[in-house]
Amino acid sequence: MIEIKEIMPEEVQQKLANGEKIELIDVREEEEVEEGMIPQAKHIRMNDIPAHLEAIDKERETIFICRSGARSGNVCAFLQERGYNNVINMVGGMLEYKGETKRKSELV
């Protein structure tokens, strides 16, 4: 069984507050991200990940986000099976994230 690296929402929030350049990918559906997403995150729906592997840097640590942490965990497992060793799942997802969020339409 693959062990997936995890990060807590508070740690992500702290990294952003400290000005760290971190790679975030939100894998939720369109209507979910419209309710609010982390402004620094890219949006690639979970089902679109296989078609967008080139958008994910194998060498760079990338944190994946969903509503609760289940889908993003599945994405991390999928990517690890394909040689992506720097993927991290945000446990608890957006349900637990207390930092700034914006509607996707506000980010365009």
C-alpha cells in the first residue's frame, strides 16, 4: 500500500501567511470551487488530472485539495503510482481550511 504524505489545513494556511511559494491544486468540481477556493490554488478537476499531467511538476512539492481530503488523497495515490513522489494530501480539505478563500470567478 502506498503511503501518502499529508499536511493539515492550518499548515497550508501558515505557509501561505509566511509567503512561501507552494504549489496547490484544487481537484473539486466547478460548482464546489465557485463556493470558494484558496486564491493561490490552480483548479484541475479530479477527473481531468490524467489529461493534465504535464501541468504537474514531478520535481516540485504539490499539495492537493478537495472538500474533505478523500478525492485529493485518491489523486495523490494515482500520481504516486505514476512516479510523482512530491504529492501531498491536505487532510480535512476545504471543510477544515480557515484561511482566505475566493470564488473561482473572482480569480479570473
